Amino acid sequence: MRNYQDSYRHKGLRKKLMDILREKGITDETVLAAMNNIPRHFFLDSAFDEIAYEDRAFPISEGQTISQPYTVAYQTQLLQVKPLDKILEIGTGSIYQATVLAEMGAKVFTIERQKALFEKTRTYIFKSTYPNLKFFFGDGYEGLPTFAPFDKVIITAAAPFIPPKLIDQLKAGGKMVIPVDEGEHQRMLRITKNADGSTSEEAFDNFSFVPMLKGKQG
């Protein structure tokens, strides 16, 4: 069961969480405004209702997690989202990150490889609110060539390498934010695709993500 009531208390907890994110170095106010508008507890079982606005990850089904709010804010800030950006997200998960991007006015194409998680998108509470959010069941390493090219790509799982097909699906001048490396921690990279098809890479802080797996499951 989920609690779909957004009380004054929830709103107050959300505002406090945004203050914590500012203290941790998130400076993009458009990211913070989007996250402040979205009831994170809607994406969690009601058992987590009391602690949904703590800055930490929580388990969802199929061995996956809803990312820590700081991680969501950090990746979104690096992505430099603009209204009407066409964004490919790899790893729908709880749909929280995709909802933040949609709230910022982006056109979001999100892929989930776990059938059980993908099925939950059918009951997504904000379907009518965000017609700019499209769901796909598929292999994230393959991307969505039919809908390419994309302005931005965001990967919400630990990739052992930068998937070449996702670079191919990025526009010239486009950006990809991806946690790379196997093991306990990953480097957050921002990759920019240059006009000649080559890429430039910037490295940021270390994070810990569930692994990005190939193929579809279920």
C-alpha cells in the first residue's frame, strides 16, 4: 500500500530535505524546485512514509532501490536539464528520477529491464500529469534507437563501461551522466559528444549504485 495524501507535514519535510541538499552543495534551484514539488513518499510503500524525506536510499521490489535524494539531485544537476530536452533514462526503477526530469519540462523516455518493475508503471499515479514521460521495457545497453537522437542520457545504475550504443544515440553537443566502474563505488562521469562524434569526459564524485545488467528479465 502507498499513501497518496500529501499533507502539510510532508511538504514541510520536503522543504527541510531541500535545505539539506543545498547544504551538501546542490546549487541548481530548478532541480530543487522540481524535487520540492514531487511527493517522494508516493513512490515508496507506506511503511516508509515517516522516513521518506530522509536523505537516503530505500529498497523497492526486485532487489532495486529508490536513489538517495542527494544522488538524484546530483545527477540531475550535472545533466543541465532544459525544458523540452529529449532525455533517455536507463533504469526506471521507482520512477522517481524520471518524474523529476518530467517536472522540469523534459521529454523523458525511460527504460526498465525488470518486467515486474515495468508492470508497475501501468499504475503510475502521475500519468495524466506528465504526458511527456514515456515508459519502455527493454535492455538499457541497447537504448531506444527508434527515438534517437537524444539531447541527454542519464544512467541510474553502475555501468562497467560506457555503452557505445548510447553514445551513438546522443546528439552532437549532447550530454550523458553515468556512474562507471565495477565494485563498491563508481565515478560519476559527464560525457559530452563533440561535433565530430568524439567524446569529452569529466569526472566527479564517487557514488554507489546497483549494477547495470544486460538483457531483459521476466
